[in-house]
Amino acid sequence: MWHKVRMALRQDTGDHSFDAWLAPLALVSLDGDTARLSAPSAFIADWVQGHYQDLLRRHFANQCPGIRRVVLAVAANGQVTAASRPLAPSAQAVQSLPVDARYSFDNFVVGKANELAYTAALTMAEPGAPGFNPLFLHGATGLGKTHLMHAIGNAYLARHPQARVAYLSAEKFMVEFMAAMRAKDTISFKHRLRSVDLLMIDDVQFIAGKESTQEEFFHTMNEIIGAGKRLVLTADRSPQNLEGIQERILSRMAWGLVADINPADYELRLNILQAKVATLANRVQVPDDVVEFLARKITANVRELEGALNRVTAFALLVGKPISLEFTRETLADLLRAHEKKLTIDEIQRKVADYYGLKLSDLLSERRAREVARPRQIAMYLAKKMTPRSLPEIGRRFGNRDHTTVMHAVKKVEELRGQDREIDSDVATLARLLDG
């Protein structure tokens, strides 16, 4: 029966949440209408109490209709030492998100753009009183703020297994607080958040203009900081640039350390992709030129950068094709159109002529000598692959040639790339130059 309950819990909560919170539970006994479980720590017991009580009761009742109560105990050294109160309904409990075990300091790639934020986050997770409190991280979406918050939580719990850690978004803070007010039970809400050892609230810009929420938020901040507990906040802007938030809250946010995370430069983007590719080595091979291409082209944020790589590798595995620069372009065509400047045929012609030491007029001429004809074919090939222009239009731009000439050039270069390593290298280099 316990096995079936566990299987149902995994299906309902997902692998990550189940492994983090429910897998450590053990069935101690079934006693009349009561199922007794043990947890390895008070922290896990408290989390299960606040988040999974109804689910546990329901699945036990499904397997054994006589079970009406689930009692959780804390085990120490393999022995159940103290029983908690029965898992009773608690609609007012704050349903904050657990710390995500996937995010750590080890898999956060550091560069100039995020070095200060990374160092500050490390300090916030270290033993002893931090030299600042709160820590306020700010930057645009997808740059790593949430990753660092979860990394702080995981590192802190690794050093303090019995600690109470809470992570939630500011929007969740607002929704749960309003629900507690409607239920006339804000005491439970206040106790749950203010009793933690480390409180992390994401995207605090969302409380702008919400006066009642801001009032509670301010007092929660004061309680946490005043008790010597740790507080980490994030937003998309620095405190002084947040609008619609009380001045006393902004002052308190800036009281500790404010660290910004800037958009990643090319070197950091490249390092992030290389670290990601290393984890995929056993499943799929990603050529260096593809990694460099993505690092140059996807510049908005790290989340989009990793998402582009995931999309390419997933599609390659799905269709059973090797990853190449051309495959990447085709897979990410819509995304790349949104990012890249409009490359023109003129630019391609100038770049190819410069690369081969020719005059632009040579590419447009009737000369058929190999030293001119081959670069001309390569330029036509690149114009077809890297611009949305039609074959007839490309032909017109190369001395009013027929579209069949362009088709022949494209086919010829594709054949040569598979046969001649030097030509393949030339085409790849020119594509990189034109991309960036």
C-alpha cells in the first residue's frame, strides 16, 4: 500500500518535488485510522506539514478507506524520536515554492557581468553572520537572479540541515497574504514566513501599488532582519529605480548590499554554452562552430541562450540528425530572425571579395577562371543560405545571371563542402564573419 501511495504522490507532484520532499519519508505504522510517517529532519517534516498534508491524506484514503489521519514524526539516527501534531488541513499555509535542487553555485557560470552578485550570494550562504543583510540582486529577466537564490538556499541547507528556508515570488506573497486576510487568519501567514532562518522573495517589483501587501512586506522584512535572520530579494531594477513602492521599503532594501547582474558578454555566453554542452556529451555532439554561433547570435539573456541550445539538441535527437551550423540555422530560423540584423547581398559580396583578395567587380564579371568562379559560387551559396532573397534576385545581383546559375552554385558548394576540407573551412569562416 505504501508503495502505491508513493507512486501516486510522484505522479501528482512530479519527480523533482517528490524526490526533494516526499521520497525521504518512511512509513512507520498503520494504527487504526492513522498512518504514521517519519521524516529525516524537522525541516522536511515542517515542509511536508505545510505543503503536502491533504495530498498524503487523500492517497492513503484511496488505498485504505479506513485511514483518516496522517501523523508525521521526526527520525534521528534512524529512530523516531518525537511525533508532531497530525497533518490537519491548513488552507491558510503559505504555499511557497521549495528550493530547487538543480541550481547550485557549482553550475553557475561566473563572468564580469555577474561576479559581484555571485560573490555576494556565496557570502549569504556561508556560516556565521553575513556582513550585510538583506542582499538585493537586480537585473533583467533571464540573467541568473533566481538561479543564485536557489543556490543560496541549497548551500545554506547543506550546512544547516535543520534550518528553515522559504523561497517564494512577491506575487505569491501577495496572493497568499490576501487569502489570509479574507480568511481572517493572517497570524498563520505571519508566523510561517517570520519564523524561517532564510527568506528569499523573488521579483519584488510586483508589489508596486499594492499598499496592504507592502505594509505586511515591510513588517516581514523588519522581523527577519531584526531577528538576525537572512533575507534575499530580487527585482528587475535597483531599489532607487523601483516605482510605486513605499520609500521606507526601498530604504530597507538598500540597507544591505545591492548587486546588479548585467547582460552576459560574448565570453560569458560562450562559457555558459560550453558548460552546458559538456553535460550533453554522452547524448549528442555539438560542434564548436555551433556553440560560437549561438554565443554571438543569442544575446538577449542567458535563459534564451540555453533555451536555444536545448531546442537544437532536442530536435537533433528527435530526428536523428547530427548538429551542424546549417541544421542550427534551420531549427532556430524564427528565433534568429528576431535577433539578427538584416544581412544584405552587398555585404556578402564585399566580405567574400575581401576574404579572397578580389575586387567586387570580379565577382560580378563574366570571368570564369577558378580563382574568381569559386569565390563567386561561395558568395551565391551564402546569399541563398543567409538571406531571404529569391534565386532570381540573387542572380540579378551577380551580374544579371539566371536563377539556374545560382542553383548550380549552391549545389556545387554543398558538394565541395563534403569533399574539400579547405573549402568547408572557408565557408564556415565566412559565415562566422558575416554573423558578427
